[in-house]
Amino acid sequence: MQKSYSLGISVTRTDRLAWDASPTTPEILVVRSVRTRQDITTMPKPISILFFLLLSAVASALAADTVLTWPPDGKDTMLRFTVGKLRQVSSVSGQSDYLGEALAENLSTKMIPSASFYLYVLDKSGKRVGDGYLEVTNLEPGQRVKIPGSVHAMAPFASMELQPQHLPSDEPMKVKMSIKSTPPGASIKLDSQDSGITPQMLAMTPGKHTLEFSKEGYATASTPVETVANALPGSVEIELNSLTLDTVVLRDGTVLLGDVASMTATAININLKGKAMKLDRSRVARIVLGQHKRSAAPRRPGP
């Protein structure tokens, strides 16, 4: 009696073959997928793959340069900043500081004397989570220069945008001048306008100006200053001369310069241009003695 055999083949993920012989069925080739315990443990994990892809995408985004232009609409583009990879230098309580460089390019046909921008960093939803600062000065047409960049972020960020602080115009850039006096603490007037107390940093438009200095107990001084467009920062220093006359400041703001002859608890006698005047002490806010009286003040004898 002729016997028939069936040939079954089980194919697994590890390419092992299982051969079965059975005399009860016609000759049939059966292919089955068999999964072993080892196959299950070695299968790729979908979550692990997605996490890896996400990390790769984030790393690529951080490593890529960010190109920002102003104006951002691309019309009559004046400046282009290529912000390189930012390096994290500190992180405290979820807030991080970054440092890096940006390549600034003048795409216009005019020199840019000065331009500064806030560098806003945004999360994926477009919400601002931090900011930085970019500035260029005296950038010739077509010139490219590397400038430092820094960012302080309160959360991870995904993109950047520019917000202008100061844009160049046809007006010449103001010149920064450091104003000092000896002694310090003198009131400054720039072209008859109150401008602070020395030492002070003033921004002057190109042209001719007058600086005035005043301080109690010292003679008022003035000096001319002339600045030119796009000049480098400069400085003005002046030494005030001590007054030989006494200064009496009244409570209504009046200032009298003369020679204080005597003072009592109720009155002050002062000579003004050779004329004697008696002032009620309640009218006087303060008295500053001239240099000759301060230097001639008696000293206490030593031990």
C-alpha cells in the first residue's frame, strides 16, 4: 500500500524551520508564522522609537542656525541675522541663560550707524518665554560681522523673532559723551536744559553745544562742545573753582553771594557788594562758607 505524507514548514522570525511528517493527509505545504519568547523580547518598542525620533528632532532644531531678517516681511530687507547654536551656560529653577554668536549682514545700500533689537524666544505655541539682545554699529553696505548674542529663557523655546529697540534713520546717530567734574556732584545744563548731576553720560546730536556746571560753594563754569556725526564716544572733564564769597541760600530758592559778617540764633549779617544786610534766620535754608573761611577755620589743638 502506497503511503502519502504531508510536509509542514513553520517559518519563524529567526528563520528556524520545523519539519512535520503526517501519513493522514495529502502532500501539502503549510507555512506558519511562529513567534518565540526571544522574538517577543527583541521586538522594537514603538514608544522607544518615537522618543528617539523626538530627541533627534529637538537636537537638530537646536543645532540648526536661525535666520532672522528686518523687516521680517522681506520687503526692502535691511539687516539679516544668522543666529548660531546657543550654548547653555547656567540653569536655576527652570530658568536658563544661553550665549552664542550671530552673523549680522547689512543688505542695504547705506551705512547703518546704529541698530538694536530685542531677540524674543518663543515656545511651540508662539508664547514668549524669554528674550535676548542684538546690536550693530557702523555697519557698511554689504558688510558682514559677527556679534555676541545672549538669551535668558524661563522655559524651553522652539523659535525666535526680532523686535526693534532702535532702528537707523536718515538722522545722524547721537554721540555719547561722558561728563565729569571735580569735585563730582555738579548740576549739568546742556544747552540751558537740566541734564543731571556729574558724573553723567549724555547723548548729543552732532553740532555745537554748551555745557554749564554749578555747585554750591563753587563758581559756575561753562564750556563749548562740538560733536560730529557717527563719532566715537568722547568725554568732557572740568575742574570747578572754589568761591571766595559765602553762599546763603534762602528758603524761597534765592541764592545770595557775599561776605557773612556774623551769625546769631535769630539773624545773619551779610555784606552784599559792599552793602550790609540783615536776614532773619528763619528765612535761611543753608549757608556755604567761601574757600578763604573754610581754609582759615581754626583747628582743635592736638592732645
